[in-house]
Amino acid sequence: MSFYIAGTGSALPEKVISNDDLGKIVETNDEWIRTRTGIRNRRVITNETLTGLTANAARAAIADAGIDAGAIDLVLCATMRGDMVTPSQACLTAEELGVVAPCFDINAACSAMLYCLEIADSFISAGKASTVLVLACEAMSKQIDWSDRSTCVLFGDGAAAMVLKKGEGLLGQTMVCVPNGKTIFTPAYDGESPFSTVEKRKTALNMDGKETYKFAVNVMMAQMEAALEKSGLGIDDIDYILPHQANIRIIDAAKKRFGIPDEKVLTNIDAYGNMSATSIPVLLDENARAGKFRKGDKLLMVAFGAGMTAAAAVVVWNK
């Protein structure tokens, strides 16, 4: 019960890439993409920076929480890669905001935002922080091979933020990793060392779709059940489920397994594709600003990602 979500915000690139647009650069079409993934459009960074987008999302969350940036005493950023290798994206964004506080990034792929909630809970419970800014941002367009139709159709870019304040709102959470570096991976840039004898690798995202699907469906079920057990709740007690937006088929499999009504499961994958760690907080912000949530609603968030990581959290909406 260490924190509640006091404010949310999000920011997206202006450029919209449709399935028809992708059909002009790879052998694919709208019907092929949409029926297999549920995706129609995605946002892609052009002249924006992750720092600029993330700072805008953070400003919206800070305003929504009704606080000053000076009240923030910890900044966590969920991202696979920021604008720089170092400093961290958390540091770059804090500089834009004028926040002076400990800052660091978390790389747990698509599960990273929920990993950040676990870390924030630990800091707040230990009395080391009382107001935490959680950021999530991804530039997936800079990581994928745009000639590979199996991956380039799936991803989008974006940023989101949450302000967490000490109080009652967290009911239960869980996170896990089943170590696996082969199913989804992006090689790092190898540099130009004259002493290296290793052949340089292509630095694009690689993914085994079938293995990812099998892992995702099973681990989502397990993490949802674990988070519910820690919360002392059943699935019928949950008002809304916010799943990672990777593939509509994975989400539909979870709904079928638990017998969850369609209206309880929130999605925006059709508009944005898979934004990795950014997917859930953008979904949260959009629905919060649309007035979807009422005070006391119980929300279940669940994600999975490369590594292979997974996490879930149950929170009470207290705004």
C-alpha cells in the first residue's frame, strides 16, 4: 500500500505510419498485418527526440498530480535505449524538467514500467522517497530492421509518465525473469576497437515470433494469477485490465482463459502498435483523461518482454 498514482501523462510523435504505408516499403498489406496483430497504425519519431517527448509526458503528469517538479525525490525511466548511452534517459529528462534527484534507467524491455513500480514501492516503503516520477519511453523505430516485415510492422514510438505519491493504492505486484537471450534480442553496437577479433553484428531487433507468443500467453496468465493472489482478489474483483499491447491475439487468449468480458480489457494496439515499456502507461493515461476510471476502481496491469521478463500489478485508482 506504499503509493498511489497521483498523475499521468503521455506524448507521442506526430508521424503516423499506416499499414498501407508499410506496404510500400516491404511485402505486406493492411489485411495481413491487421488480422495477425490487430495493428492499423503506429507513431514514429522523425524530428523529435525521446528526451523532448518524455519531458512533455512528465510535465503533463506533474501538472495532473498538482505538484511542483521540486517535490520529486526519485526519477526512474523504463527504456531499452535512450537518446544517449550515457547519461541515462532519466538524467536527460530530469535536466529538462529542472528536477534534482537520484535518476536511473531500468531495462526490462516491455515489462520495465512495472519493474519501475516495484522499485518505487521499495524506495517509498523504506522511507527513501515520497514522490517518484516514473517515465517510460521507447524509440523502437531506431531498433528495428525496416526490411524485415516480421518485426517492422509491430512496433511504434512514444513516451509516458506517472507521478507516484506515498499513500494507499498498491494492492499487490509481482515480477519475474525466465532468463533467455535468444528469443528476443537487439545486439549492442560493437564499437571500433582495433583489438577486437569479433565480427561486428547487425544492431537490429531479432524476434522468434512463435516462441514469443507461447511465452507471452503462459506468463501473462501466471503473473495475473500471482498479482491477484497477493492482492487477495479474484479476477471478478478487477474493474479494468491493462495488458501489454504486443499482439491482439495474445490479449484475446488471456481474455478467453480467464473468461474476461471485452469491456474490462483496455487496448490501443490498433492505433500505436507495440511501444514496449511505453504501451501500458500510454493506455493508462489515455483512459484516465477520457474519464474511464472512477475512484476506487481496481486496475490490473500485466506485461512481458525480452529477457524473458514479466510483471503484473494491481492498483486502486485513487484520483
